[in-house]
Amino acid sequence: MPILVITGTGTEVGKTVTTAAIAASALAAGRSVAVLKAAQTGVRADECGDADEVARLAGAVTTAELARYPEPLAPATAARRAGMAAVRPQHVAEAAQKLAVEHDLVLVEGAGGLLVRFDEAGGSLADAAQLLRAPVLVVATAGLGTLNTTELTARELRRRSVELLGVVIGGWPESPDLASRCNVVDLPEVAGAPLLGALPSGVGALAPADFRTRAPGWLAPRLDGTWEAEAFRERTGAGF
């Protein structure tokens, strides 16, 4: 798996902190890592973007950003309003392939959900994943409403014959409600793919050293971690 595409079921679901955890776990396993942000929106030129945040938390990763737009909008809209060139799926695929030549793992982080438009033609992260023939990891929320968006994302990936590696819960609450506990069982069912981790809410605020030490414990072995879905279900009382 030299290239992994990371998408979410929407915005603010924990994609960046999940990307950082995967990067930190891969680094701890002795792998070289690059992080590619396909399109950064809502950040000024003098501010840190998502790729910078991944590097802050995870450590020595190579970062790349294809475009940055100042307004917090979908990339195609933000590019149009700024009078700037749009990012196209081919650009994402080419950049990821170049990074893969010199790195063991390239993490491609999208913007928002799978079908958020990069350009006026409707190009998306899904198109980039198809071009790369790379697996996709879906970051989902824990609570009520997550099953629908997760299943829709999974169905679109299957329609395109793109591999869904699994699902990670991007923010597991300290006091999970009934819906969250049941969703631990239901998420892999509706996705048709395994649950590969759960990050505690707020871990992005940890000191980087603590984040790096703890990250493997939030992710399954498929993502260089030690987290076990069955043990998590038992510990949280999932499904009961």
C-alpha cells in the first residue's frame, strides 16, 4: 500500500488528525511518509494548513500542497471566487505518484467528502483514487447520522471499483451515547469494510510527543497500530 487516499463522510470529521495518527504510526514502524493535501481551503498563505498540522503532530513527514484558496468553500468554488487555477484529479495522481517514488507511504488527504468538487468539470478525490488505483480510507463520525453518509460513500467507491480499505472513527466521545456505541457494530456492516480504528475526541490538542506515543493504540494493525476492534467493542459495550 504505497499510496492511501483519506476521505471523510463530510467536513470536520477528523480527517487531518486521523491522517496524522496514520503518519505517526507508520513512522514508528520505520516507514518513510509523505502527506499530500490535494486542495487546502479557508487558510491564508501565511497560515498553517492541514499538511502542516499533520507534520506538527506526527513528526518527520514530507508535506506537499497542490493549491491553497483563502475562502472556506469547496475547492472548485473557492478557486473560482479567487480567480485561481483549480486542482484536477490528474494533478493529484501525478503528485502522489512522484512522492511514492521516494517514500514508503503517501497519504493523500482530500477536502470534505469523497465527491467534493475540485474543478468545474466535477473532478473529485474519487477520480484521483481511480487514477491511482489506490485504496481509500473513510473517516466517519461516531454518532447519529453517520451510518447514512458512510454507506453512501462506500457505495460510491464500490460503483467506481475503488477499494475501501476500512473506516476510522475520527472522534470517539469520552461519554458515548447509545447511537455511538451501536455504530461501532453497524459502521463496518453498512460500509462493507472493517473498522480500523477510533481516535479519542480532542487528541489533536495533545503535545506532539504524547500524540506520537499514543497514535498506534488508536489504529488497527493494517494501519501500523495495535488497536483491536473486538476489544474496543467489548470495552465500550457496543451494540448493547
